[in-house]
Amino acid sequence: QKVGEEAVEAAIAALVETPERLVSESADLLYHLLVLWAAQGVRPEQVWAELQQRAAQPATREGV
């Protein structure tokens, strides 16, 4: 729930707030993602590896 709340706040900040506010909200979102990952036994390295794998593939998903 907290991750969703912070994601919405970051999106709103991107649309109608200052860049500084977006930085703050992004930090909140990343913090809560890290907490969620830890609770689920996911290491940040796993997420980075997934992102690297996606970057190496041609964009096939819409909006990517």
C-alpha cells in the first residue's frame, strides 16, 4: 500500500510540482521499494540484473 501511495505522489510531483519535490518523492518511493524487497527476500542486485537483461533486449513492450 505504501509503495502505491508513494508512486502516486511521485507521479503527481512529476506533473505539477518542482523538480526538487519530484526528487523527494522519488526518494520516498525508492525507500519503500527497498523495504518491500527486503520483506520479500529480494535483493537489489536481482532487480538490477533484471533491468540489465531488459536493456539488452529490443523494446517489445508498449511504452518502452
